[in-house]
Amino acid sequence: MYGVPNAYWNAYPSDEILAPGTYVIVDSDPYTWAQNAETNHAGMAWIEGYELFTDELSGIENARGTSYADKIIGSGAGNTLAGLAGNDTILGWNGNDTLSGGTGTDNLVGGLGNDVIKGEIGNDSLDGGAGSDALNGGLGRDVMRGGAGIDRFIFTATGETGVEATTADRITDFTHGVDRIDLHAIDASTVLSGENAFTFIGAAAFGTTGKGEIRFEHVDAAGTANDFTLVYLDTDADTAAEAVIRLNGLVTLTAADFVL
């Protein structure tokens, strides 16, 4: 289909959108239109689904999915790809991409380039691939892998991770001295006035002053592959953590591993 940019279409199997521009693909058919429909253009593609079940867009720069399970594959350029609702798979490939999962259990892979990846809501899997990436799981129990490069694992609220090892967000490949855990958006104290930064205290116990603190603990389980490190965040005047982040392996952390 050679289309007029900035237009609406009903998409059917074997349709292709080849011209550049902004497209809103409207589908009211009960089968999967994307089984043979694809886009191959520079521009924006939006899917407005009524009875879609699985959608696939590939070779595009910008796309927004539907409320169903979408597969969206970017191009060699910088892509902005959003899954919205549904359990989506979004692949950025090359370029500096911005990927967001929306609601659902999403799988987000940046590929090459310096990518920004947001899981948003749901138990998501985020993989930066190569490049210096910024990953934020959002709400839910998320698994994050930075891949090669200098990566940041971002938390903007204590509620974005759990309060114990079994519910915590997990970072599978944190590299001490290279990657960083970014907590600067969190007010470290719910007791003290103003905006407060965390204080890193190593493996020491939390105090009761209300000053926001971060500590870590090694869990040396049976078998090296089962070892992990827990990062605890304390934001009030008791000694219990309000948030926990789990790292694969035994990682000896310093204040330089964090953005506080």
C-alpha cells in the first residue's frame, strides 16, 4: 500500500505501508491483520485496534501499539516505540531508542545505541543491549539487564520495587564501578522536611534519625550462580527497609555506584 501521509486506513492481510508520514491504522477485522501486513517507512505508525489479538509492526521509527499483545520492531534510526496495554514485545534494534511498555507484562530490548527503556506498569523484562542505557522498570516486579556499556538503573519511587528479596526488582548484570543505580528522584526521608538525598552506609545497620540511608547485604547461597546482593533503602525513623533492590552475584558496592 503506497499511502498518502497523515491518513487513516483499514489494514488487511498482505497490506504494506511504504510511504513516509504519519499513519493511523484502523482495523475492525477479527483476525490478526499483521500476519502479513507490515510497514517499511520513516514516520509514525499508530494502531487503533478493535478486535486485534496480536499485532506486528517492523522496520519503523515510531509506533504505538494497542490494548492487545503487540510486537513492535524498530529500524536502524532512533525509534520511539510504545506498547500501551497488553503483553508486548518491543525491539529497538539500532539507534538511540525510547521504548515504553505501558501496562501488561512486557519484554523490551534496546539493541545497539544509547536507549531509554521504561517498563511502566507490570512485571516487565528490560534489556538495554549494547550502549549506555537508562532503564526504569516502573511499577511491578521487573527484571533489568543493562548489557554492554555504562548503564543506569533508575528508580523514581520506593514503590517501584518490593520490600524483600522475593518481590524486589532484579538487576542481572550490575557491574561495580561502571553501572549506577539512580535514586536521585526519590525523597530519601519521609520524616525530615524538604527534598533529601540518601546517605550510603555500606553494610552498617540503619539508624533511627529519619535520615534516608542505603545499605547492602550479600546473600551467599548454595552455588555461585545463586548468590545475590540486596540493596536496602530506608526513608523513615525505624530500622526496616521501605524498598529493596536485588542484584545478581555478590557485588561489593560503594557510594560511587549510586546517583543519590
